[in-house]
Amino acid sequence: MLSDTIHQLPQTLETRNGGMPLDLDWVRRAQANTSAIERRVATLPGRRSVKKEYQAAWLCKAISCIDLTTLSGDDTPGRVARLSAKARQPVRPDLLAALGMEGLTVGAVCVYHEMIAPAVAALHGSGIPVAAVSTGFPAGLSPFNLRLAEIEASVEAGAAEIDIVISRRHVLTGDWQALYDEMCAFRAACGDAHVKAILATGELGSLRNVARASLVCMMAGADFIKTSTGKESVNATLPVSLVMIRAIRDYYEHTGHRVGYKPAGGISKAKDALTYLSLIKEELGHRWLQPDLFRFGASSLLGDIERQLEHHVTGHYSASYRHPIG
């Protein structure tokens, strides 16, 4: 059962990552063997396959780790209220009863700043946190003082988690001190709210840059590192994920602090969720398979998982419109 892991923010189970002084020698030692990384992840989809009740259990685990997201220009309070209702009841009650998974919810609801208040109101009493994208999302090119003010305003509005975007130019020019200082300022502005650092990996140029940016953000106190905004041409991929979670493992071995991981963008199928979960299990271990340390950034993933769970319970697939998100 997942009842002991639902509704838990990172501070419930872990001491927050307090960061550390920037260690440029460690950062510059970080490398990425692209061909070896690609060979490693290419084996995952076929080698780690689960079936029947085991697959259903893993899919329920995936639901508990979803940041159910709407980041559209036409978002309305009504849409956010419907999404929040889906977050509270992500799967039809009859299916959850058949699976013995009553009470299952998603990990969080993720919205723009203007939609924080409707989300907080709709989720009141559920224990589900509201996450807000910030710092000039998705480009991160607004004035620095405005980016800090946006974080502070979102925390004041009730966001318990802040998804910030880094300045990609600092990575592309190798200005690790500037990236570290920026991330420290974002972390301080978040206060008690947890901060997820979005690396926008599809725009960083190389896997080596991904590894180094991951380390710098963790040194600066990031609670999570996240692949993408979902707005880039290339979002979450397995090679990028492997690089980032090995950086997380390295950081944990050096400091004792567990940092969370969030792949986002392009993960829309249940089978893909299973692949990511197996990668996390193999590389980081069971502890990282909890919603305080792992999240999917997704909007359509939940619908496909619900269809798979209905097939497990009834033996039949249903049309996607029977499992609306909002």
C-alpha cells in the first residue's frame, strides 16, 4: 500500500539539502561518456518488464509521484479546479477499490503563479501541495530582481514548491560561479518552500554540461533537479536522466543529503513511466521511489495509466475520454 507515502513533502522525511561551498574542482572533474550512457539506457525498456498485478502496483506508485500540471496560456480557475479534483481522485473509485488503493492521490499540482490561489483553494484539506513555476518560466530571461520577486510572491500566495529555471547562458559559457550564486539567491527567496531547479537540458549542449550543472545546483541547495520546462524541443530523455541521477548519487555519497529528481516533458505513456521508475530503482535505490524524492512532470501521463489500470481490473481497454483530466 502507498498510504504511508502519500501527501508527504520532502521535509517530512529528509533533512533539507543545505548546500555547500562551490567546489569547482569537483565540477570540472564531472564527465559524461555518451556512448556508454546510451548503451546503458537502451537495455532498460525490454529488460525491466513487469506484468499483471506487479505492473498495476508500479503504476499506482507512478501516480503518487506525478506533478499534475497545467501550464497553458488559456488556463482558468475552472480548469485548475477540475485538475485539482483529478489530483484528489486520480483514478475512478471503483478501480481503486478493486486494486485496494483507496486514498491514492498525485504528488502535487503544478501551475503558473496566477493560478496558485485557485489551486490552493481547490486542494484545501487534501494534503496535496501546490507547485508554481517561476523565475521567468520557461526562458528565465526576465530581470533578476523580478525573478526573485516572483518566487517570493508565489510563496506568499501559498505555493509549497517552486520550480525555477536556471540561466542557460551560465552553463554554456562555463560560468559556474554565476550559476551557483543565482541558485543560492533562488533558494534563499524560496524560504521554507522547496525548490526544484529546472536545467532545460535540451538547451545545455552536452551531457557533460548536464552533469556539471546538476552538481552546481545541488551545491547551491536545490531540493530537486528537474530536466526540462516541457517547452523545449527536447525534454526528458533516458540518457539525460541517467546523467542527472548519477550526479544525485555522487552528491549523496559526498554530503549525505538526498536530492530529488523530476523528469518532465514528453512522458505520456504508462510504459515510459515504468522505465523511468526502474532506472531510479537500479541507480538510486528504493528510497528515491517516494514522492518526496521523485516526481514526474506530466499532464497526459495520468490518463494512459488509468486506462492500463482499467484493463488490469476488467480485461478491457476503454476510450481515453472516459478518463478526463480536466
